[in-house]
Amino acid sequence: MHTREYNRHVGLVLLAAVAAAGCGSETAEPVWTATERDGVRIVEISGPVAELPEYATVGEPDLVIGSRDGAAEYVFGMVGAVRSLPGGGVFVTDLQDQMIRLYDEVGGYVGAFGGRGDGPGEFRAVFVAGAAGDSVWMWDPIHQRVTVVLADAGSGTIVTFDHEPAEGPSELRRLEDGSYLAQSRYGALDPLDPKFTGSRVWTDSLVLRHLDPSGADLDTIAVVPMRQVVRDVVPRNAGDGRPIGSHLPFGAETVWASDARGTSVTVEGQTGAMTIRDLGGRTTAEVRFTDPPGPIPPSEVARKRDSWFEGTREDPELRRMVEKVFSDEVLPQTMPRVSAVKMGPAGEVWVAEYATFLDEVDEWVAFSFDGEPLGRLILPQGFRVYEIGPDYILGVQKDEADVEYVQRLPLERRDAPG
């Protein structure tokens, strides 16, 4: 272990001991050690990250866009993506009407473009988007195409790849050099294959690829387990069947993020294990937790089961599937650690701790790009994060009637340790 890291580790141990002695609590800050193996920084963390010191705080929203029953341009059906624009404005994609709406720095409506359809400038599923310079780009996984428009005019070009991306990416990120990171997923079996008749639990894989501006493969960045899924083949009178399925409750999936330069991170939802890679796919840092995940409280299983059953009253096949995924046979035994990950502009990886329902997530932990835990951030419960900027967090909050509002929260970081 390097001397600097050894001193940091000893310092954290001492601080944790002093804190525990001072307040009479058995809970202490986590400790971490860092070593280097074959050029990869390995960080191992012991203890609950929820006890890390505060790293950043947020203030009251300085921008709010949305309305419950006002003008149509301020009422959102279902927000797909929110991103900031040069000059302080924002754009919002709405999955309900497939429109992209532009707002100025004080939330005033500027204009809109797009719409549901298959023609030029129309979309089927825009939930991934970003801004680059004076342009906005959108990825439509149904059409498998990128649309790039001028942010102040709503006019631009459709990028049709010369090479259709392999495996039909569900997500795509446009990098600052015009290339792309594409995420695909595939499974280990065909649920219609006769030898898999009946139910099976299988694992999807998350595949990250680097594509050139024409859509051709440059490199495979990562192939990691993504999500556990239960599949059932329902017999029919003709002897064939149709597959129905569900991801496992509490079977957290691997999440990923990247910055504009192509540095990427994957985080295993169940264990919290994190891997940071450069654009060439080389692993630069890993974060591992030495303490095992905790068990799922029975009360949380009951809450989630009740919620899932509520949506299956009219479909007996789906109800049977819910009964299966909550059975002792397939239900995971430990609580996931992670629900989401984002990358910030200050060389940070932000990880959202797991909550039984996404609208209950409120705690995030920041790490440096070399895996060092920096500290915690508490957000308003249910605030859905879309972008973390140098001094703001951009996201969506729902009111008691489930109406969505785009909000920008001022963000203030304390000095990072070091």
C-alpha cells in the first residue's frame, strides 16, 4: 500500500474511533484501503457508506418548470430526459407526445419540436438525450437513429448510421469527438426453446461498445451481468406457447454512466461493486465492499408484493408470474445496494443507494474517478436526478398528485479530502 493511502486509512480508523467514543454510538464511519495491482487501483471499503461525512448539500430550487393544469407547454405527460443548455436554459423530452420542449434560463417556454411518428424529426421512444455546444441530440432506440438539432431553432439532421449498431442498442451516449458509447443487452437462453419449457431464472448481459461516428464497432468496453429475469412459457392448445416474464423484485440490475470523453463506470446493483474504465475499455479503478449485503426486511417484501399484485387484478397469467417471482424459490435473499449512477463534471461518480421504490431514493454517495469515497449527499426524497453539473443538480420531482416538475437545485460541495 502506498504511504499516502496507508496514512489516510489510519486517519479514517482513528477518526471513526474518536467519533464512536465521543457520541457513545456503535456506528462508525467506514474505512477504506487502496492498493494498485497491474495498473488498476483497487479500493476496498468496510463499514456502511451511509455513515460517510457530508460531501455536498443542495438548496431550494432556483428553477421550477411544470404545471398541474396550466398552459399545455408546461404540463408534462411523462418526462423522458432533462438536460441543461448553454446560457442556463433546459430542454425536456416528453414520452407521452414525443415532443422536445425548450425553456430559457428562468423557465420561460421557448419552443418545441418532434412528435410521435416515423418521419424525419419524429420519434417513438426518446428517453436518452444530451446537449453538445449549440446542439441537442436525441437517441431513438425504436428507429435506431440519432437526431441532432440546433437548440435555438429546432432544425437539424438525422444521423443514419452507415453501419447498423450491433445488437440493437437500447441506450446510446454521444461523445464530444462525435463517436458513441452504445449499450445493448442480451440473454443466455431462448425462452421459446422446448428444452426451457417451464420457468427459468436467467441473467441478461449488459454490453458497452464504442462506435465511430458511422456506427461501426471500434471496441467492446465491457460485458457484465445486467439483470436477473424470470421467464415462463405459457402452454397453448396448439402445443406452442408464449413467453411471459418479469425481472426479479430486489434483483437489482447493473447500472452505468459515462462522461463526454468516454470514461465509463458500471456498478453492480446487488453488491455495489464499481468498475471505472477508459474509452479503450481498460479498467482504471475498482471499488469493492468487504461487508456482505444485508437481508431484505420482510416488511419491504410485503410492500413490494402488494404493489405488484395491485397491477395484476385483471390478468391471471401475470398474477401467477408475480406469485412466482415472490416465492422463496427465486426471490433474492439480500437487499440491493445501488439503484442508479451518474457522472459529474468534477471527476466524480455519484451512486444512489437502493430504496424499495424509486420515488423513495434520497441518499447518494460520491466517489472520485480513482475510487476514493468522498462523502454523502442527501436529496429531497423522490427527486429523480438527470444531470449533475458544477454547481447544480437537474431533475424531476412529483407532487402529491404525481404531477412532474422539472427542478434545478443549487449544489455546493465541501472541499474534497486529500
